[in-house]
Amino acid sequence: MAPIYPILAIIMLWLAAYTDLTRRLIRNWVSLTLLLLFILYAVFPVQPLHIRDHMLWAGGLFVLLLTGFIFGKVGGGDVKLATAVMLWVGPKAGPEFLIITALCGGLLALFIIMPTLRLMREWALTPFLKHGMITDEGAAPTVPYGVAIAAGGTVALYSTYLKGMG
């Protein structure tokens, strides 16, 4: 029964990725749901869980990202989402989560910023813009880092909680 919580957490991550990609918004309830799912999992863990270590890693990442938020470099939704994911993955998969998230974020940034890739982005988004599914105000491009967090979180959650369960 317990593997349902990590699976639901992954679903929530991709919901956050979708809304960040389409609206540049990560809803608070998504991060709160991730927190609640972790609490439910922690009550009846399938494997030993050192909650203190998980909290320390999540707290450390929160302080780091909050600094970025204060200087206007990181969105508030990204701070909350990444912190909730780090609470899940803790020290066991924290480095893996951070590395994959950073690599995916870098690729996203290149895709959005580079002129040739920006043309490809505009071409790919045309159907979504026509139907009002996303908006593109023509402002400076931002990186939907929720997508990178979802990718890193999915890999880390899978390797920590789901790998070898099948």
C-alpha cells in the first residue's frame, strides 16, 4: 500500500510541471499535497526513514533557494516545490535530485534563451497559443524550473522508493 504515496507524489510533480510550463505558476496546494503525502508515508514507511535527516536536507535547500528568491532569481513556487521534493528524497537521493534538476534546468534555459532554439520553442508553442492554453506576453523569457524539478524529483523518488518494487 505504501508505494502509492511516492507514485502520487510523482503525479503531483508533473502537474506542477504542466502548470509551470503553461502558466508559469506552481500552485501552493501542489507543494502542500507533496508534504502531506510525505507525512502519510512517514507514518507507515516501507523502509527505514530518518525523518530528521530528511528535514535537515529540505531545510538546507529551502535556505539556499530562499536566498535566490530574495534576490529575484528563483520563483516562490520553485522554492516550495523543490523543498517538498527534498523532504521526500533526503540524503539518500538528494545529490541525485539536485544534479538532475540542475542539468534539466540548464537544458531548459538553453532551449528558451538561444535564438535558434527559441524559434523552435515558438513553433512548438503555436498550437497552445492559438487555443489560449498558455500565454506569451513577449516579456523576457523565464525558465519553467518546475519542469526540471519534476524531472529530478521523478528520478530521485523512483530510485529511492519504487526501484525494485515490481
